[in-house]
Amino acid sequence: VERRRIRPADVPLDPDQPCTIIFTSGTTARAKMVPFTQGRLGVQVTSYAGLMAQPYDPAVCNVNTQPMFHLHGLMFLFLSLACNISVATTHELSVPEYIRYLRDFSPAWISAGTAFLQKLLDFGMSDPLFRLPGTVRQVAPGGSHLPPQLAQAFEARFGFPLVNTYGLTESQIIASNTVE
């Protein structure tokens, strides 16, 4: 599979200019605005794209249920696009609706909150014949702490890893496990 190169914009970007502002209350329980510069967001996306681009086929469409006002939702979108992968973004669906969504789009990578992953696992445990589409190779949980027992049970039931990340809106992703 030949990868297309993303052509830089004709107008030079200023890495110190803000490109987005995200609201958070994660570290202080008080609402605050966190500005992201073009440079800060670019470094995050390109460093992750360099690590994660290899396993993906640009013919697939990733599925993201995280809201676009949440850092994880935005980063998943930007990372997929940086890897030349289209993204289907939707609100958090019921498990049966979500399964139809996965079958329609055949994603390689999906992103969902840990509460929804628990619902998906519960559904899978109640139906031993249920499988996620064969195109799904990784799941990126985000938005809250991923309990180790959920990660282990999910991986055991569905047979592929959860790619866990750690960070805050204020710091972006500061650590991640990688899957080889």
C-alpha cells in the first residue's frame, strides 16, 4: 500500500499561534481554558502518527465516539487524518447501534470512553458468538482512567489490545503503551 504524503499548507504556520482552546476542569475541579498552539498540537500529532501509521490501511475508516470538545476526541481525529485515514465521528451510541456502525465502516482503530468499553464488554460476555468486525485491530480508550481489570477482560474477550494513554488537557498525552 502506497501512502500519500500530506502537503504542507502554502501559507507558513506560526507554531506560537493558538489553533484551538479546550475547556477543562480535570486538575482543579474549576473550569478553565487551555490554549493549544499550532506547534504544540503539531508535535503531538506528528510524533504519534510516526509511531502509529504503519499498521493502518488508508482504505479503512476509523470510528470515534469521543466528543470533539474533548482532547481525546480531537487527538484521535487529528492522528487518524495525519495517517491519511478517514474518521467517522458520532455520539456515543447504544451497543447494538455501535456494532452496526462498526460493521458499516470496518475500522482498524476505534476510540471510546471507558464506560462505553465496559458496556461493549458486557454485551460481548452475554453473547459468546459476538465478535467485533475483523478489521478492528486496536482500541484507544480515553476520557477517564482505564481500570486494569477492564483492560485485561476486554483484551481476553476480544483478542486485541487497548492502547492506553495518560495525560491531561493541560499536558496533552504524556505517556502511552505501544502495540507491536
